[in-house]
Amino acid sequence: MTSEKLRLTVAEVIQETGDAHSLVFETPAGLSYKPGQFLTLRLPHDDGVVARCYSLSSAPGVDEQLKVTIKRVRDGRGSNWVCDTVLAGQEIEVLAPSGTFTPRSLDTDLLLLAGGSGVTPVMSIIKSCLASGTGKMLLVYANRDEQSVIFHAELRALVAAHPERLVVLHWLETVQGLPSLKPLQEIVRPWAHAEAFICGPAPFMDCAADALKELGVARDRIHVERFTSLAGDPWTEVESTGPIEGEATTGLVVELDGATHELAWPKSMKLLDFLLDQGLDAPYSCREGACSACGVHITEGEVAMDNNSVLEQEDLDEGWRLACQSRATTDAVRVTYDA
Ligand code: FES
């Protein structure tokens, strides 16, 4: 993960369905990312800059160019602007790929539950796993109707090429009604051993997560991708207050990219601001508690977060915190980005 700012040219706009577009970007050589990650786009909307996180549907090692897939949402300022405005040749500012919705291993079985445009990061994971891993996958893909199915032909081709490794089950509201707990549970029961990835509208994700929890799937094997719209502009310089003269500090130990740093962390400063001030390459995207790109695992001490729109109680119980929102509340804190 990195917070590098890039300016990318749109190489192609692909109309995937009536209300979903993909943007393919001319991609600099050597730009690395993981399957399931997202890009943050800076959109020069008429009403002012809008920053939005969109999942990558391209797969590292498979697709040469980055591709994000975006579906219109009612009153969605960012998504509708993209679908109405963006043309090939246009330059867009982005933050480099980020996010933690990515399998630890491509050699384990994966249970993928996607609703609507939630298939976007899942598509990236499927392509990577088929190309570079050995795991088997079940995708349960919910849509309003057949016309709404994004990547219909591509999925069919992948199943035909890898019938022993990929199964796709479509759930269409026009045929089966809205996804509900018990039927979903019966479908996924044989896959309760797999690492699960859930992405889609909130009611779908809640239903899918509940189905897995009732089957006894451990919380740390259920990965959920939630995006909320960003209120601010991550490109503007965030004013770091810096330490207040004479203020108390916390003894901080931070593990990042395989190195361990011991630092005196001023109590008034947020963890991310402090680490960036110290010249460390800590990951972030939105800096407002809405994307989890700055997620860090706390193993000693405690912090308090100003805002948290993404971590659930179970994440907090497991020790996850948002570095961009965290201030120390104990005299010693140990965190790791390498969990
Ligand atoms: S950078 Fe997005 S939640 Fe911290």
C-alpha cells in the first residue's frame, strides 16, 4: 500500500452494461498492486472536487493496464459524473492502489459473494487466483436482472476455461427475489471452509455476512469491503499540528514493511500524521476514517479514534484501528502494519 499521487490518462472507456462503465488507464511500468485493491480518483466535478474510491477490476500479472469499473448510483455525484463525462484521452489524478480486501493466499479456496458492482474487486481476485494460484472458487453473484450482470461474458469464458476451479452461481432478483439468509446459507454451506470475500450493497453484505457467521465461519475469514463517500479532498495538504511544546509523549513501537521503529509519539498527534512527519511511508487514502487504507493492528496499549465509518465491532475486537484517526490514550503503544 502506498499513498503515491499519480496522473493517469484514460486509454479506453468500456460500457459494461446500461449503467456501468470501466475506465482503462495507461499504466506506468512497475506500478504494483494486489488483487481486490482500489484506486482513489480525484474528479473535477462542476460543483467542486469529488474524491471517490473505486475498486480495480483488473488483475496484477494478468492485465497490463489498470481498470476500474463504476456503476451509476441514484444521486451519486462521483459515479454519475464519471459515466457522463469521462472520455478516452482524459487525464485523471489518482492515488496509487490501496486497500486490504485481498486474499492472503491464492492457493486456498475462496468463497466470493458479490452484489451488483461489488463484483469489481472480486473479478480482480478471480483472475489473479486462476492465473497465479491453485485455490478453487465459488462466486455467488446477485443482480437485479440479467441485463445488470457486469462481466457476464468474461465470467462465462473463465468458467469454460477453468471448470474444475471456478463455479459461478447467478442470483437474479427478477427470478429468485432479494437474496435472503436461509437460501444463501444452503448455497454456501459446502464452502464454509473457504476464505470469504463479500462486496456489494449494504443489505446484501449484511445478509451474506450473517449467513456465514451462522454457519460458524470465523470472523477473521470473512472479508467485507465497504466504501463510504469521501467528504474531503485527500489531495489537499493536511495540516499537521505537530507536537505541542512540552506535551507528554507515548512510547510507540511500529512495525512497517518489515522494519521496527521506536518513537516518542506526542499525545495530541494522530498516528498517521506523526508517522508521515517522521518520514515513514505509512499507507493512507482518504484520511477521514472512511476507507480503511490506513488500517493498523494494535498489539499493546490503546488509542482513541476521532472518526470510524468502516471498522465494525469485530474488527475493533481483533485489534484493528484507523491510523489516520488514532491518538494514543496509554503511555505505551505497539502497532503493526505487517499483520
Ligand atoms: S486513510 Fe482512509 S480510513 Fe484512514
